[in-house]
Amino acid sequence: MNAEAFRATGRVAGKRLPRMDGIGKVIGKHVYAADFTLPGMLYGRVLRSNKPHARIVKIDTSRAKAMPGVRTVITAADIPAVRYGQAVRDAPVFALDRVLFYGHAIAAVAATTLEIAEQALAAIDVELEDLPAVYDPEEALTNAILVHPDWQDFKVLPILVRDGNMTARTRMITGDADAAFANAYRVYEHRFKTALQHPGYTEPRASVADWDANGNVTVWTNTQLPFDTQTTLSEILDLPVSRVRVIVPGIGGGFGGKLRIGVEHYAALLARNTARPVRVLSTSEEELIAATPRQSAVVHLKTAVDRDGKLLGRQGRIIVDCGAFAGSGPAMASVSLQVLAGPYRNGTLALEGIAVYTNKVPAGSFRAPAGPMANFAVESQMDIIAEDLGIDPLELRLRNIVHEGDKGPSGEELKSVSVEECLRKAAAAIGWHDRKPAPGRGKGIACSWWMTTGGSSGVYVKIDPDGTATLVSGAVEIGTAALTGASQVLAEALSLDLDDIKVAGVDTQTSPYDYGAQGSRTAFSVGNACLAAAADLRQQLFELAAKQWNITTDGMELRDKQVIAGNKTIAIAELARLSRLSGGGLIAHGTANSPGPAFDPGRVENHMLPAWNTPSFHAQAADLSVDSETGAVSINRYVVAQDVGFAINPTYIEGQIEGGVSQGIGQALSEEIVYQNGRVMNANLTDYKMPTAMDVPEIECILVQSASAAGPFGAKGVGEPPCIHPPAALANAIAAATGARMHSLPMTAEKIVKELRSARE
Amino acid sequence: MSRRLLELTINGETHQLLAEPHWTLLHVLRNQIGMMGTKENCLEAECGVCTVLLDGRAVNSCLLLAGQAEGHQITTIEGLGTPENLDPLQQAFIECGAVQCGYCIPGMILTAKSFLDENPGHVPSRQEIREAVAGTLCRCTGYGKIVDAISVSAERRLAKQHKEPAA
């Protein structure tokens, strides 16, 4: 049965229905990982390095172990020397012979109370001998100090090109950029910098682990990727995957910060040593010194144009600072190149992405990872070019954007291209005709594109004898309402109401595989798997009805919760009851996978994600005022025009846009994990400044719906794109308001006022 | 450390327990009594997810010693509404799409309740609402739909007050 046979009627899919887990969340009944406890549970804590780079001279745990209430203390010496990681397996559970960053785990303790565990940390005697360190990602490329002197021993994906501190290098090349630059009317060259940004989820990373009598371990945790966590745990614990069970009770935000193993391994190792359940919960300080913030980046971008502002070529290099372990850095060095190319006809391209080690916190993938860093550079520079050529910034973009059927940067064919519509709608809504309405006030615009990450999804859908359905998915509901969306797709296809659907919790032992809550893919991929399951169930229902009526299934319809054939009808509930009598009940397994489009391998070198699956297009525009004395920015209006393909539930799509923009405003104006000599200076939520309700303006959303071929009812990925543009849109608006061009994030009031003063002098 | 008998009134019910003097109200609620609706995050009164009401006023339970709450009426999210009979704020948060991951929501709703109760008789402006909830961080929503929900709730409450003048 073909899933494409389903059409959205607007009955359930496309409607603003309340999320399925809403009541539990507003009455305080929803259980998050941080709320999960077991009888007899011990409390685990992690000892972390207070030096950025040092040789471990001595670790003496004897005093801590002797304390009443302390049940175990473990260090690297107590566990197998396993290194885990994504593209590069470089990360051990605890520091081995050296600590590599401020916050590096050295030991872990389990005790009967949290207080005793904390006291035990203080009783561990650690002697560290300072080593010279490297903190600057550009310096790290030429520095003699190696973060990993043994880098050549690591297991890595064969696609990677590495050398010392450089842990990946990738390129994107189209045409002869040198020739294009030689013949250009003008060439622009700029350098941009972005900062480390914490994902800022309100629920800290939390895990409870418990071992059963057969030597299997169960971990209740707030991971976005339960199956990836299961695999990593199996490696660390040296167990077959099937003996590690990961359950996600509930998760208080992730935004990419809970993708990879966080505290699960500490809980599992401590629990194994004590034969007791152990809980580990990150503190705020640990979150800010030792979680996985968005990588910082340095971007050099050179652009060649003709007299009319037509792009002739782009050359550039983005350096992604991985910190002490590679994490997602190699993948992000790759993905950043598509963002640098932008939704533009560039003429020629010669772009390079580099991932580099430094002695700082291992960074990772925060929502649209690599997106805002690259977009800040390319979209700021578009405005600089426009200003220099005397062309309106919107007009310059419209002259260069991609259109339907164009080739993308890897030579792939672009479909459902909507960037013009997004730009025009955002510009019209912000009142672009009046771009500098008053002194100190200005408007800025930025556009981009982003992928809908593929990866496979499986679901089971079971129909109960009351005619309702249960969706069993391995996808985590991280708050986006993606599973409400997928359920709307399912309900629509089965002719049910959303109230007729229940969603089972994620348990790697019983849930079908899902690639995880990442990459703007959950509603898209799980929705597609739901359509496949619905097609199977519909066929099963038809066959049951055919048997009942002794006719063929020809011309049967599934409508209004019943199977209809001519003037005969039978309820889904009745068929589910009949199926129990003879067929073991109604259940279907639906799967979905969405491979990327064909591309030209000659245009990419060592690129981990060479062609994007079902890209979306978007534009954002800001209207703001800058106080010329203090540099303080106040955003008057903010408009987003985003192509979502098909809006499965407009309320929660707006929620994604508003939340993503808010995080982007934070990255643009205030958020930075500040390092001084390798130490984090602002490891608390007062000094790490996330936007409050006072800092975020009303965000106006325009949902563009240019249907995709691959998504459920034409949907495209939604969650990540909104946080890509704010740094560039705000930088461009600041320039329009004041003439000051900001080249580094965050654009704090202090930096702006400094720029204004130097412009006056 | 020596424990002493503590008597707390939580959502109208009396709870007696032996507590150490330095225990916070948050610790007692979550880890001693097992009421998990009040959330835990920064433990430094910076994020607001642990907000409860003390005699109707919003406080951060992570910094308040449990002993300081003796003799006061403590209201947690569990005391506000039930699935069958939601508090109007809870209802409005659902209707307006103000809930995403939901971890900040108990604190946010209680902060809003305290604010609306302190400002009866008018519908506060969106700016006033933003100021009132600025102490509670939400990373998911960008706050717009939270402001919508509080605003809608305030409007409904006023309409109800007009319909049913105080007896």
C-alpha cells in the first residue's frame, strides 16, 4: 500500500490542536529524568579539573573512600581504557594521564546522600602539574602544543583528513574561483568571530542507572538520542548493545545539548561498582564548564562581485573550535560550508572547513549547529557589499538567490525553492521601504537555507478494541510537539481524532529504532513512518472487512473511524475486536528513510554531509534601536518568514520559530561562555546571560508553505532554522541604525559602544 | 547534623517530618516528601523553575530554608488544579501553546498566579507581564505565547469578576 495515497483534509493535520502532553506538564505530573528516583538510590557526583591543561601527578581516593556513606570512588584506573566519540574516538570517560580542559572529569563518587558525595569530592587528593595550553583555534593550527599528542592512534572515520590539532578538513569547490576573483569588479574580504553558546535547557542532564541480576543495565535519562546513548554505553561498559537499556522518562529541553552521552556513563559505572541504583545530576556550574555548548568559530570570507553586485565567487575558511574532543566538530566544519554558500548562485566556490582542538570545553551541536556562525559571516558581508555598491541589501539578495531547479553547492538539484517568497514577505512585513526610519533606528534582513536531516525512523502502531491507536516510537518528545505533529498525521490517515492517539514512552528495549530528536527531523520522519504504518493498517482493516462481508477490498474507504464499502460500514473498533479473535490484534510496523539527493562528488572533498535532504528556505528581519551612549540594543519588531512545507500544527511551529529566534537573539547580543587563561569566568546563570521575557520582542511569524516531495503532507523540517539568522539580521540592523559594523558575537552593548566611539574618532 | 520536627502546610495539607536545619524547601518538597512538580535546576535563584507560593507570593524554593516556610501556606503546582478542573492559568497555557518542554512551566504558572493575584481588577499590559515573569527562564518558547496565556487568563478573570460581582 502506498503511503502517498493519503491526503491532508485539514481535519486533524494542519489544525491548531493542543499538545498531547500539555495537561501533565501544567499540573506538574509529567515526569522528567531529573524527577526519576528508585528506592535505595545513591547519589553520584563528578570531580572536575580546576586546571585547563595539566599532567596528573597523583590521584589519591583513599580518604574519600573511607568516609561514612561513601560507597565507591572511581577514576580512569578503575575502568577499561575506552575512547568514544562520533567521527573521532578521542574521549575517555575520565582524564587519563593529563587533564585537557577546565572541567575535565577526573573521578566520580557515589554516596548515600548528595552532601556526602560532595564532601567526598573535596576529600580526593589530586596533584596536577600545569602544562602549556592552547586556547585560540587559529593558533592551535600552527602551535607546537598538541592537545592530543597521540592523535594518530585514535580510531576515526576514514573520510577525515587530520593533522595534529586539526581534526578534520573539508572543502567545497565549484568552478575556477581564482579566475573569477581575478576578473572581479570588486573583492570583499572579512573576518568574523562567534562565541561558545550553552544550549540553556532548563532541566540539567540527569541519569539514574541500575543493574539487574543478569548483568543488564537500565539507564533512565534525558537524552535526545536514546539509541546512540545505548551504543556508546555498550562500548564504555564493554557489553553487547542488547544488554544496555535506555529509557527516557521525559526531557526538559535539549536543543542539541543532550544528543551525546552526558552523565549516563558515570551513573552506570557507579551503579555497577555499588550494586545499587545511582543518580547523577549535573550542577549549573558543570553545565557551563563541561556540557557541550555550540562551537565557537572564526570565519574568513572573500567574495567577488561584478558591477551589478552579481556574485562571481566565494572563497573562505571556517575554523570550528572543537575544544578538547572532536565531538560534532568535523561534521559541523562540513555543514558550515553549505551555510557559507547560502541560498545563492555563487558563480564559483572555494570553501574550506576546519575543525580544531583547543584546551577548552568539548563543544557540540546546538540547534542548527554551524548555521548561525556561517550565516553571520555571509549575511553580514552581503550587507557590506550592498552598502559599498550602493545597492539596497534586499535587492542585492534578490539578484543572487537560487530559484527552482538551480544547482545547490554540491551540484544537487534544488526543489521547492522559496527563498524569494520568504525574503519578500519578511521585507514587506518589517516595512523595508523605510529602512532607516530615525537616527539610531534601523532594519536588517538575513536569509538562509537548512536541511531536514534524514536518518531512519520506525514506528509500531497498534489499534485497540475501543478503536483508538497507540503510537510506539523510539523518538523522544523534547518539547517541540513533534510527536503531537506525527500523531496528527497518523490520526488524519486513520480517520481518527487526535484524542484517539496515545504515544508510548521511549524504551530502547521495546521501541522501534529512531535516528533521534535532532536535525529538524522528528515530525518529518516519524510522520512519514506513521503514514507507512497507517497504509498497512488500512489494508489490514480492509481485508478484515472483506472477510466479514465476503467481498473483495476493491473500492473500500477508511472514513469517519469506519471502513466503508458501498452502503456497508463497519467501525474500526469492531474490526480491532475481530482481529483479536483470530489475528492477534491489529498492529503495523511503519518505517521511513529519506536519503539525500544525488550530487556531484567532484565538488566536495572529505565532506560528511555533502547534499542536504529536503532543504527549507527562510528569511528574518529586525527593526531595532541602538542607544548611542550605552550601545544598548532594543528590538522594536522581529519578523520571520519560514518555509515549513506544510504546517502540521501552526501553533507549535510558531513556538519553534519564537523559541529559536529567542536563542538566536541570545547568541547575537548576550550569550558567551567567557574564558580567561583557560578558565570559565561565568559558570552561573547570572553571568551567563540568556534572554529573559524582558529581552525578547514579540516575534511575528509568517508560515510559507511550499510543499516538499518527501515530507508528510509536504512538510519540511522546522525546528532548527529559526536560530540561524538572528545574529546576521541584528548585525545588519545595528549597521543600518548606527553605521557600526559588528564582526564578532555576542554584540554586547560594550562592543557596540566601542565601535561607535572608534567610528566617531 | 541534628534533625528537628518540621511542620509544613502544603496545598492545605499538613506535613510533619524530621529535617536538618539547612535543608531548603525545594529539597524537602522533592526529596523528602516526593512532590516532583516543583522543578530543580540552578539552585541559586537564577532560573525560577523552583518557584512556589508562600502565602500567595512567588518565592524561589531553592533558597528558602524549609524552616522559614513553617507557619505559612505553601502552594505548589500540585495544589493549583487537577486534570478535570484546571486552574484558568493552566487552561490558558495549554490553549495558547505556551508549553513546550514544560520544565519551567510550574514555576512560570505560579509566578503568573502570584502576579495576577497581586494585581486584581485590571488586565496588565504585555510589558507588565514580561516584567513579572522575567525571573523565570524559559529556553523553549521565546516567551510570546506565555505572555499570551497570562494575558488571556487575566482577561477571563476580569470578565468573570464583572459577571459575578463580589457578594
